Amino acid sequence: MDPSAAVKEVAAELEKQAKECRVDTVDQVLDKIEEIMNKAKAGPGDMIEKLAAAFEEFKGKIEKAINDPAALSNAGGPMVACASWYATEVAGKLKELVAEVTEISKVVHDKVAEAAKPLSQVATTLEEAMKGMEGSAKKLAKLPKEVQDLATTIKGPADLAKVDMGPISGCLDLSPLTGSLTKIDGLKSVLGPVISAVSATLAGVAEFLMSLAEKLIGAFQVPSPLCFLTPMVMSQAPPLLAELLEKVKALQKIDVQPVVEGMKMISDTIGNFDAKAVSVPLEKFAVDAKASIGKLDKAVSAAKLSTKNPMGGMFGK
């Protein structure tokens, strides 16, 4: 048989076997693992620092205004006589808002700090696991393509004789796979509620930011018994309110959703990880591919004999 045709035949067999064993599903699982590994490495990124800085700036602006009653009231008309009372009421509400912002900022910091170590462990463990699977799971999954590519380089017995069967045959050795899969599976106990807590906290931050403008406007509304004056007072609201609302817009531009989604993806992928989804297709493929790789090995051996003894061997003249 023509050397190139012999390799193509083996490649076709391997491709068919890989499809029957659903090896493509393994690639999907490993791609997802690699994706969450990168997300775990990145963590929340600089989003937390940006959020903390924006919160501090917002709080600083309010605290400065609280110490300057004139900035809290632009009262005129019927409110002239009670401007001091109004400013005191606004200051009280703003203090409550500052306390709420402080608490949320602290919770975010604490939860992210709490998750830092598990996330680092996840990233390190996944990186080790992926390296372990590079020479087993990934290499075996790529075997059909590797042999197909090999076939395009074979022009005659001399080319086939140069093929090193060591790495190709080595693809069938899945002994390192178990350790890698066990490492990934073990992360389920590491993550647990920690990631869920961070996701819930950040989701709470997003919800708070959406309501912050309303809370701020509410702080400047006239309390009882003069609440009927609110429309008039709000139409003449002090410049401070507009300035604070601009700060709120800046806070709302800090998008926590990508981090929330990233944390959820990490948690869901690890939580739902099924080692058998990787091991079963690959182990079956390794068994099925053994005969085909044996056939290729014989062809390579015959080619080597042929090049040493041009008058003999299956690839002789």
C-alpha cells in the first residue's frame, strides 16, 4: 500500500472512532475549564478598587456638605423661616445614606477578600490540572487531526520511516488523567458558599446603585408636617443635589455584572463538573484507537525496513 494512503486510512479510522466516542464533548468541557481558570486568575480585577474609590468620593462630598448647612438648603419663600430645620433634616437623612454606603463598601471589601484565597487556589489547581491533561486528554483528543496532518507530509517510505511513534503511542496512556480530574473535582469543597456570597454581595451592590439616586432625592424632600412644600423645594433644590446625582451616575457606570457572571460561571462549572464526562469518552477512544495505532506502527516499521533494504519490505519497489 502507498505509504500516504496507509496513514490516511489510519487517520480516517481514528476520526470515526473519535466521533463514535464523542471525544468532541471532552474538548468542550476542557475549554470551559480553561475559561474559568482564566476568570479565577483575573478575579474581580480592578472593579473593586474603582468601586471603593467612587464610594469614598461620594461619601466625602456628602460629609463635607453635612458640615456646611448652607449647602443643604436653597430654601426661599415659605421655607425661609425654617431653612435651618430643613437643612438639619436633610443632614440626618444624608448621614443615614453615608452609613449605608459605608456598610455596603465594607461588605464588598470583606467578601472579596474572603474569596481571594479560594479563587487563587482554584486558578492554581486548574492550571496544574490542565498541564497534566495537556499530555493525556488534550493530546489524545487531537490524535485524529495529528495523524491527518501527518498523512499530508508522507510522500514515500522514507518520510514514513522518519515518523516517531513514541509520542503517538504515548497518547493512549491516560494514567495522568485521573490525578488531574481528581484535582478539579476536589475544588467543589473549596469554593462552596464563598463564591456564592461574593456574587450575592455584588448583585446587592448593583441593586443598591440602581436605587441610590432615588434615595438621594428622598433625602432632600421636605419631611412632615411640611411635606406639601416638597414640589416647590425640589424645583429650587440646592446645586449640591445635582452634583451628588452626577456622582451617582459615575458609580452606576462601574459595571459589576461581568464579575457577578464570572463568579457564577466559576461556581457553576466546578459545582457541576463530572469527571466521567472527560474520562469515559477518552478511555473508550484509547481502547478503540489501539488497533489503529498498532497498524500505523507496523507501517512505520515496514517503511524503515524498506529504506534499509530497498528490495524488501511492504514498501519496496
